[in-house]
Amino acid sequence: MIFEKDENTTIVYQENATLNIFLENLSKGYEKIKNDHIIINLFSFSKITKNDILEFLDISNTHKKANKSFVLVTDAVSYDDVPDHISVAPSIQEAKDIIEMEEIERDLGI
């Protein structure tokens, strides 16, 4: 598992692993990054489905309850195809934009 820290945001990705192994490693490494906003880069997975995205729902909900952003990055699944309470973006830059907007909403108490 690879962590790239950029200020208060950590981008997480892993090469040459199945989604189940990735999720397992993410759970194990979560303590290290739980205080950061998290971007999960899923571009190394060639086939991602809506159901695969939903596998991240528990950790996403946990992270968002701590007032931190959690965004999945993939262009294989549209954000329209997943529930509103899980954030999906087609690029890293758009994920950073989502985090910025969510920070503004939290500052405003929205």
C-alpha cells in the first residue's frame, strides 16, 4: 500500500493487488491516516463495479463521521451510479476539489 501525503490529505493506492487485499490493507493502515482527508486512487484496478465501490462504504462513513473527507477516484463508475453518501470523482484533481468544497461546508456548518 502506498501513501502520498499532501498537507492534510493522503492519497492511497496499491499496485498489483486484488480489491479485497487492498481493502484489507486499507483497514490495517487506517490508523496512520485517520486524521487526514483520504483520496483512494482506484485506477490500478482495471474492472471496478458499483458493488466494488460499495465495499468502501463502512470506512467512508466512519471517516466522514470524524469530519474528514473520503473520496474514491475512478472513471469506471459514475458518481450517479453510487449512493450520495459515498464520494466518487473521475480524477485526483476533482477529488481534491470535492475535499475543498466539503471543508467549506463544514466551516459554514452545512
